[in-house]
Amino acid sequence: MHSGKEPFGVTFDLHSITERIDLGSLFPVEQPLEVELGSGDGSFLTAYAAAHPERNFIGIERLLGRVRKTERKARRAGLVNLRCVRIESAYFLEYLLPPHRVSTIHIYFPDPWPKRKHRRHRLVNEQFPRIASQALTANGKVFLRTDDLDYFSQILEVFRGSPLFREVETPPMLAGVLTDFERDFHASGIPTQRAAFGRSG
């Protein structure tokens, strides 16, 4: 729990979009770092960060309203191991994170860009394994979920086709922590498609 007199600020304001972040300045304690790309309203991230005070978490989200929702939830929970950054996920991962410092990347229900002409905008594309491998530690993992079968097929194709990753299992404990989208999908009878990959070497 946060015990300081000043309100705890979850949102980290970037001082530069060309220099890599000093991770030591983000958290009071240096711990293994996990990142969620597209953290939505923070429903997954705040619950998971609360359950794992021995880890640090960064949520990346482009929409201001969602960032503010995450901050409110984190403040109510008194979380000191969570930060939120408002920026595009792919750019943050490739250009702002120091190399090989992230133990886990979470990607849950990313925008599927269903029209064929828009698929180049998908976060997980042919270049993504290289970018993710650059950010991850030696034993780092990527956990993914989606409801879109076409996007799921693409995710499997790009990761299985990369020598940088091997397929692994999603721990049941992690799978049990649902996102806001996931709860809505399950209520409508739409199943979750899950995949997980570990960095090779």
C-alpha cells in the first residue's frame, strides 16, 4: 500500500519520445517488470498487479479516458508497482524500453483491424517477434488473447514462424484473471483464444 501523504500518481509523463526510459526512476523498488500493451481500462492490470506485489507493471494505452480509469483503480488499490504510459504500444516497445529488461509482455484483445486493407495496422505482425525479443529478458514470455479467429491465426503464424520464440503454456492462474472485454465476450458466449510464447535462447 502507498503510505505517502501526496496522492500516488500512476501515469508516467514521458519527458522524451526519442530517449529510452530510465526504469529505475519509475518504481520505488527494482523488481521483475511486466508490460501490458493496450491495457484498456486497467481491469486486468490492476488486479494482476495487486496479486503480485513482487513484480512491477507498466500499462501502455493510447486513449486518455482509459488511462484515467486505470489510474483511479490503481489509486484505490494503493498500488505502488504499477505505472501507465499514454503512447502507441509498438513505438513504446521498440524505441522507449531499454533492451532485455521485460520479463513478460501481455497482449489481450488488441484491435483486430478486420478489413483486409487495414491489417497492416495490427500490433502483432511479421515484425513483432523481433521487437518483442529485443525487449524481453532471456527467459521472457509473451501472453496473448483475442476473440478474433483471423487475427489469432496470424498471431500463431508469425510466432511459430519465428526462430526467436517457442510455444509455451499459459498458466491457469494467469488465464483466470479476466479483462473487461473478456468478461463481456464470455457473457455473450464468445470464447477466448489464447497463445503464449517464450523467448528462445
